[in-house]
Amino acid sequence: LWSAPEETVTSSFASFIHAVRPEHLSKTVRHRSKRMILDSIGVGLVGTTTHVFNIALSMSLPPFLWQTHSMDFDDTWHPATHPSGAVLPALLAASQMLPPSTKPNGMDFLLAFNVGLEVQGRLMHFSTEAHNIPKRFHPPSVVGTMGSAAATAKLMSLSTAQCAHALGIAASLAGAPLANAATQAKPLHIGNATRLGFEAALLAARGMEANPLILDDIPGCSGFSAFYSVYQPKPLSTPIDHHEFLLEKQDIAFKRFPAHLGMHWVVDAALSVRNLFINYAGSFSPSLIRTIVLKIPVSKYINRPFPSSEHQARHSFQFNACTALLDGEVCLSSFAESSIQRQELRELLDKVVVEHPEDNVANFDKMYGEVALLLHSGDVLTGKCDTFYGHWRKPLSKESLLKKFRSNASHVLPEEKIETIITMVDNLENLSDSSQLASTL
């Protein structure tokens, strides 16, 4: 019933995974993906300090899986997903699991990481729905599981047929509802994506088979298309002399503070208007403010007027804007219980009014944030952010990225080990045994 034609979308992805080689990675792709790896390691390390991580640890769950997203501090791509956290932990585990005679080198590791990214990106391009901030499934739980399976299959050098089955098995393990965003369960989405994709590749390696048309659009019997209301799959060309990875054209966004990416627009807008207000009034004086107007896209799960928990606060336009206004920054400590429950912050939140301009769409490539202070004097001060620092249009500098990594890693590791990791990732192409990276963590 499910014998596949010679060339299908699914078989083209399997052929790509099997055939792509290190020399297909351009200098730009290698550079960008190494930045992603370093940032994800740092985010994972500071993630070990969270309550969510301690719960997972008490259950004897694999430790490096859940902390990557436990603070919502990990990278974000376009179309919207968190690509690295779903792939990197699987590869760290696989590199340690493989026997000494077949240990992949650093370039093999870098290639497998990019295979995982590429599969995620290509799958999201199958649906126009995936381009906007999601409403149904949390994207990393869907495409991340597939990316993890693809990356692990590549690192393990699975055959073309096994790669196809790994994708098919992973599709049966994918998906988590967006309703669990802004809860302690959200980090499980990426933790499960990396773990279950890893397991899918192992099962395929041991002979388990799945539908060989899982990525194809088969009328009357949904495969991967079940996750999207609009689904138009396209084959992925098998690389011969050249392949242009999506990362070449679409860079990544790195977060400066641990919250949903959308918060970065309103925070930068709030910081801008805060400076205007201090110049106007001589200091930040909340009593002079009558109303705070936020102009933001329509997105229900990040429109939270009065968040009551750390994870809700990370997903609240209102909280992040008001915290930036009050403190002049948003940082790790902003999401502590004592910070969230401050009376002066609650008084600012009471003044917030939300507007949704038609031109402000829920899309990380098109949205903006605007914060206006309507003063009792009748004056109006406005700050607007079209592109925050850390967005792919305004990438973090090397210095800023290293500062973030060192700050995050310092919660767990001594300075000497931190510098060792930085050097190792920077020279990943020359690493003879990629399992050394996992061994340093």
C-alpha cells in the first residue's frame, strides 16, 4: 500500500541527509552555526539553575534536554521556531554514544547540526501558516523533532532508506499544543523534540520502518501535513557540487534576555521612550504617567496584562514593557517572584492599554513594538522599535554574544572551563573527536 515512487518529497529529504558533505557548508554557514552552538550551550548551562530543570532531574530524565528552553533564552529563526535546542543536545548525546572507531570529528558534527537546521527550515517553508507567530502547535515540537532525527541520522551515517524511516518515525513522535506555552511544561516541547528525534534515528538504525511518504501530501491520509492547515511540500535537491543552506540566506535571532522573542521589540521601544521621559522629567516618575499605550501584534498567548508566574511573565508584552520602563533593563532577575510581584510594577501594569494596528502583523520579520506614554500634562512621548539588537537584521556582535555566553556559563562553570568551550566551538572544524565538546560540559 505504501510503496513509494522512486522520487518523492520524503525520499528527496532522505537523499539529502545521506548525501550532503562537509564541503557543502559555506564559510558563512559555518560561522553562523558555531555562534548558535555556543549560545545554546550557554543557555543550557544557565538553564540548570531553574526549577523546571530540578523537577526533570528529580525524575532522572536526561539532563541536557530540558534546560535549553527552560528560560526561553534560546535562539529563534524565521519562519518561527527555536532550531538549535532541538538539535544540539541530540548530537552531543550521539557523539558520546558512538564507539571510538566511528567517533565523528568536529566538521561531521557541524554538518549534522546544519542538516538538522536545514530540515526544520525546509519543512516550515512548506506552509505559509508557519511564517507567522503560531496559534496551534509549538513549532519546535513539530519541526524540531524532525530536525533532531535528521541530524542524528546524519551523525550516525545512516543509509538513505534509514534516513527516510527516521523522519517517518519522528513524525509519529512530534507535536505539542501552544496552550502549554507560558507554563512549566513548555520546556518539555524542545526537550522531547531532541530526545524523541534522537530515538527515532536509533530505531531506524535498528531496522524499524515507517511510512516512506510521510512528508508527501497524500489526499485522504495525512502525514506530516497533519500539523498544518496549508501544506505544499517540495522536494529537496540532492547536493552535488553545491548546496545553499537556508542559514546562508536567513540568519538567526539571539535573545539578550530570557523571554519570548516578541518581547524584545517592546522592551527596546520602552527603553527608548524611557530615555525621552527622563530627559523630559529629570527622572523616571511614574506618577506623571496617565496611560501607557502598547502597539503590538495580535497574539493571544503573549498578550498577558497581569502575569502571575515566571513563565507567564516571559510571555507578556505588558510585563516586559513595564519592567523596562521601571528598571531601565530586563534581565535574568526580572523574572524572579519578588520582581514580578512588586507593587510599583503592578501600578504601571494598571496603566497599560493595548492597541493592535493593522500594519503590525504577528510575524518576526515584519512586526514592530511601540510604547507611548500619555502624561497627565497632556504631553505624549513615544518610542518605537522596528528591529531590536539581536534580530537577524541587527545581529549581536561577537563581543555581545561572548558576553552573554560567559554570563550564562558562569552560573555553573569556572572561568577556565568557559574559555575552553569558547575556543573549542570556535575551532570546531579542526576538532578530531566531537565528543570532546560534550565532555567539557
